[in-house]
Amino acid sequence: MASDDPGRIAENVARVKGRIAAACDRSGRRADEVTLVAVGKYVDLQQTIQLAEAGCVDLGESRPQQLWDKADHWTGPPVKWHMIGHLQRNKARRTIPYCSLIHSVDSWRLLKSLQQVGDAEEMEVHALLEVNISGDASKHGLTAGELPEIIERLPALSRVHVGGLMAMGGRTAAEVEVRAQFAAVRQLRDELSANAPEGVSLAELSMGMSGDYEIAIEEGATLVRVGSVLFEESEPGL
């Protein structure tokens, strides 16, 4: 059950940040190497503002319409918006001006649409390539085999800056399987980076959600997309 108590939300944010720091420590990393993207998918504008007031400056939304509505009516502290869900090409023009980062680019056609909008709006577009590492047919994302050709073509897009990969662990996978999937994404990123064209950097890894963000950090995530545990009425489990 989601909480609308600002104190509870602030406690949950502090708890999650503490767990992020602990996961970084276990993996020999600094806590500032990981960005918490607080996801307001299931809550209203006021609760999302409470996230920002609790120190979450990076906010993620899964649906473009919700992102537009919240950003248009925003009265909270300054934040950066992240589009973490599937983005249709016909919604790109309205979505891009709001976003600091689009996590979910899953086709060359979408990349071209982002380039067209960037040209039209005279703005830079920052994005990640979504990879379907679990092989779940219900999920969006590129296959590992599709990525090398797309990355080779990135220099042709002057407005679009792809900075890394995004992935989700399998919904029903056991912890050991999720860990292996995240490790596979990191290894894939490393291989792609080693062969990337000049000027293309793939430093970012957006991996992990409420149930597995600590595992994702231990396997190299630089951004974690956490939602439901930030709104729990009682202390969430691991």
C-alpha cells in the first residue's frame, strides 16, 4: 500500500539510499557512482513531489502521458525527468523536451525519430539502449545480436547521445538468475565499448528495480529505477 505521509516517504528514501551505499561498499564502489531514479509510476503528483522534497532529484516515469502531466503541473523542487518505459515514436516529440534521459530506446527507427525531434527543437537528446537480456517475449528491448550494428551507426546521429544500456531482470527469475543476467549486461556493455566508434561512450548501466536494485549495483549498475519500496507503509524487505 502506498503511503502519502511525507515522513514515511522520507524514511523510505533514506533507507533505500543507505542500502545503495551498502551495496556500493560491498562491491568496492563509491555511493556517488550510482544514481537513484525514483519512480512515481503508481502515485499521484503530490506523492511524487514528496519524493523530490525527500532528496530525489531524478524522477522516472513509465508512461509518457503521466510524465507530461506531472511535469506540466510541477510545483516541487527542481528535478530531472527520466523516461523509463516504452516510448512510441508518435509520442517522442512531446516527451523529449521534458527528459534528461530516455532509458528505453529499443529500435533504430526510434533513434531516428529522436534525431528528427532534436533537429526540430534544436536540442540534444540523451538516451540508453534497452536490451532484452532475459529473453522474455513480453518485454521490449533489443537483442544482444542487434546492438553492434546500431552502435556502429550512432555517429550518424548528431543530436542523439547514447550513453549506455538499460535492462530488466526476469520477473520470475531466482536471485542467482537475475544476478547472472545483470552480469551479462555488464559484460555485453564492456564488449560493445571496446569496439565502439570514436566518440561513443557506453559508461551507463540502468539496471535494477525495487526487488533487485542491490544485486544490480553489485553487478555494475550506475542507475537504479526504484519505485514501490519508496512508498511502503511499513519497512520493506530486501
